[in-house]
Amino acid sequence: MRLVISCMDYRLSEEIAKRAREGDLILRTAGANVNGLRSYLSGLDVEEVLYLPHTDCAALKLVYSAIVEGRPVDPAVEEALVSLYRGREFSTMEELERIHVELQTSILKSLFPRAKVSVEIIDVSKVKPLQRKSVYHLLKPSSRYDQEVLGAYIIQAPKREDVEADIKIAESLGLRPGRSEI
């Protein structure tokens, strides 16, 4: 099985659709963070992982503001995302993005030691974004994208409990709930 992991950002849906194959499991979280999905991921038989983080990530901006600027975050967001970066040395967003990719890739390689893990960083300045919708959809990992979800933020996971922090991040961005399959 091939696993595709990416961010929930609305700008990425077409890019992910271009890269996804029939039968792929797609997981999309805030910041393409695999930490909250560890228990689910550890039970999968994965041959290949395609990890698709992106530039200009709102979740990493949240991490940056929490750590560098001392802004408070929800406890669930702290546990699932921000805490991974406390104690790490960075002073710019670019440094945080580099650390983020290294850390998430390391987690994936430890979860799937025999799988091929590939990373493609999507430069959103080179992506023609769709019209942004102010909603987020909770989709199953097997769901594919139709016109209804294109332009919306998409969180894909097996269970809602796995992405509670991601939902809080989506809502902190001013997004309202849309379609829910989980």
C-alpha cells in the first residue's frame, strides 16, 4: 500500500490529486503532522510513503508564534504539534520548515522502516490556488476530491479523535465545519 501525507491547506488539493494513485491512503492534517496519527499508522502495512509538506504553512506559523513569540495555544494543539518543536533551535520560518520536514520524515521512517519514504515540498507560490472556501471537510483516507471539496481545507484521517487538534487549528483560521465522513 502507498500512503500519501500532506497538509490540510486548500491550495494543495489539485497537487495531491495529481500525485495520488488509485488505492492510495491519503492523510491530511495541519502541518502534515503525523504525530497525532502514530497509533493508526503503526498498524499499517505500507510499502511506500509520499510526504507532501508545503511552504507558507499556517500550522507552522502557529508553532513559530507559540515558541518564538510566546503566544498561547490550545492544549490539544500544544500536545499534538507545538511540543514537537520546543527545545529545537530555530529563529526563522525557513529553519522551522527544514526542521519540520526532517522531524516528520524521521517519524515516518521509524514507523515504516522497510518502506520507501519520499518527500516533495510543494512551493505554494508556484501553485495556482482555487477560490478559497471558508470551510473544512473531514474525509476518510480513501476519499477522492470532487468539486464540492476543492478550494476547502481538507482533513483526512480514519477517526475524528485522531485530528481534534487539527480541527481546532482549522477553526482558529476562521473555518467552519463542512462535510464530515469521520
